[in-house]
Amino acid sequence: MQWLPDRATGTDLYCPPGILDPVIFHLTQSLLPALRMPDKANQLFVNQVGLALCTHISSQHGNVGTWQEPVRELSAVQVKCAKGLIANRLADSLSVAELAQECSLSRGSFTRAFKQSTGMTPPEWLLKMRVEKARQSMLHTRLNVSQIGLDCGFANQSHFSRVFQGIARTSPSKWRRFHGSGDQDGQWHCSFNRAHRYKKRTEA
């Protein structure tokens, strides 16, 4: 087996000995009459066979990959539109197709462009925003964790806990206990009462 560098294109050609490539064989055979009588050869035919030969060798025996169109990002307007629609419909069953339609793109093109722009797929972004809304609700309301999950669009408490744990690395209940109760006024009064009791002890 042998690697041969193609200096013109920078492509390495892999040529295992003893292997007959039927395409190369037949293409080169078709050139034999032109090689025997070059003055009578059809130059267009020779050029076309040569082109076919080079294309086949590069694709089958070289390291030339398949060309793919680069993934484009969403425009600033499209990003704002998609994020806004997601934020306004966190509790709804919002489909990728609807988002793509709002951005005037096919579903596949929108999904690729959205991930290129945000680093996340549309469903991943939706879950992230639902968890963020749940955090705010746990901080600023007295609603229980189960109800907060439902209000933020999760199917049930198990679904909410699983997604929240994956993003926040802790359960909703533990996160709420660590960051404090949802009753902000209650927190202030508790802090005031503790400070007042401490002051009275120091004055006694």
C-alpha cells in the first residue's frame, strides 16, 4: 500500500497495489486510440475523459471530502423574533415549524441557523427559558414547585424536576431552599425580627 501526494491540489492519493479499479481501467482504455494517433484525436473527447478520470481518482482514492454548504446564522431580527415568540409561549406547545415559519425559513434551515446563532437547538432554548421562568417564580411567589412546573409548560413534576436538574445541577426544591423562600416580604420580616431580637439581647 502506498500514499502518493498530489502536489497540484494538496490531496493524498491512496493506491493499494494489486487492486483493479474498473472505472480507471475503462477510461484509460478509451484513450488508447487517441494516444496511438494523436494527430487524429478529438481534443474535446480527450479533455472530457481526462476530467472524468481526475474526478474519479480524487473522490475514490483521495482525501477530498464532500462539499457542504456552510451553516448560516440567523439575522438579528430573526433571533429577536424567535426568542420573543418562545418567551411569550413558554407554557404552550410551540413547534419548531412555527418558529421557522415566522423567520421565513424551512424547518431544517431554521434549526441549523438557530443553533449556529445561540449554541442551542430551539427545543433546548425553550427548556432553558422555562427553567429560568421557574427560578423567578420560586424566588418571587409562594406557589408550590409542582404548580410552578405546570405554569412554565412542563408536563408534570417529574418532567420539571428532570429538566431542572439537568440545567441547574440540583432539584427545584433544593434550589429554592438554597436561594430562599418565595415570600420576599416574609424574608424581610424574618430578617427584621432576628435583628430586633439580637438588639434587645445586646441591650439587656
